Amino acid sequence: MSILDEIVSKKRQEVMAAKAAHPLEELQKEAENYKQERRPFRKLLERGPVLVAEIKPRSPSAGELVAGSPLEVADLYAKSGADIISVLTDKPYFGGSLELLKEVRARVPQAILRKDFIIDEYQVYETLLSGADAFLLIANILSEENLITFMGLAEALDLDYLLEVHDAEEIEKALRSGAGLIGINNRNLKSLAVDIETTQKLIQYIPSYIPVVSESGIETAADVRRVREWGARGILVGTSILQSDNPLEKIKELKQALV
């Protein structure tokens, strides 16, 4: 069993427990009366280059990434040049939570992307009620039918999504599903190996009218310029910012290279 298979298996158990404690029907009723200002997500990427800065307390590949409180990172990001904040909400493997997302929402002006392993519509309602503006979908763990359902639900709830792919077959699945925003993850989720040239190899299969975000392995301004030359509209960066001695300067360096 790969690490991805293990995570998804645990996620199914987690969602079942959440449903037992707080049924889907209750979330749907809360959603009917939920009012919150939405911040642009997809529209930002349609307009021009975007830097997504990630709050990721830890990861299976790098271990602990945030020495202090993740909220201290949120406070830094709030005054940075980051366009969007990505928040990991998986707890067992990444040290995040929906509570963390809600606290970040209260502290930052930027749009928020919920990053988790979305496998059930229940989690889409959770995303709405936590105050996020968008959520991650991973083509590898979802059927085409799932993707269409979740993207349709996103539209109905006035949410955006980022559909993540890892190979040409997943791109085909994404395009058949009608995806309007695609992320290319340079990390192989089964082996955890990272190769930034994955973006170069895969972006040629994606129509130019669909904004593409390059994810993982972006560490320097040179990396940013490379993925931009290949056609990526945005970058999602976590580890290199979180491990930097000066995160604000790191964000500035990467953001300048996006232009």
C-alpha cells in the first residue's frame, strides 16, 4: 500500500466518523443560511500570475515544517505578497485541521484554498462552512463521476476548486470532466519523489485557455521562471517558504520572478 492509499483509507474512516457526529443533512441546512464574503480564486488565475503560499505544519516527506504556531505563519502571510493562502486540513499526516483553517480565515485577507484529500461531498460542505474559497481535488483518487459531482457542487455553493493531476492519463480525465482550473503536482504522491520538469512534460496536454498551477519542488526564482516559461499561470509553494530564514523575503523573491 502506497502512502497515498494509506491516507485515503484513513480519510474514509475520518469522514464516516464526522458524518456520525454531525450528519450531512445538518451541514446542508447550515449551508442554506451561511453567508460569507467570497474572495476571488479562479478569477485571480484568469487575470495573471499568482503565488499560492502554503501553511503545512508537517509532511510525510519532510517531517515538521512549522516550529512555532501555524497562526504565526498566517500572520506573516497576511502582510506578504502572497495572492492565495493554502491550508492543509489533514491532521494525521500534515498536522492541519478545519479549526486551523477557520483561524487562518480570521487572520488573513487573501483567498484560502483548503488542501485535503476530498473523497466525499460532506467535505465540500465542510469547506464552505469553514470559510475557505476553494478546495483541492486530486484526480488520482477520484473517478470521473466524482470529479463532475464535486465540481458541480462547488459551483452550486459558490466555491472554486483546483484539480490536481500527476500524469497524462489524469489530465485526460480532468478534461473529460470539464475542469476549468488544473494544478500539476511535481511530486509523485505514491513515491513522494519530486521532479519540477513534470510541469514541462504535462502542460503541453492542457489547452492554453485553462490556467495551470505548478505545485511542489519550487524553491528558487529560477524555478519560478522555468515553470512560467513552460506556461504555468501560478505556483503553489510550501516547504521552501516555511523552511526559509526569512519567509517574507522568500515570498518576495518568488513573486518577483512570476512577472
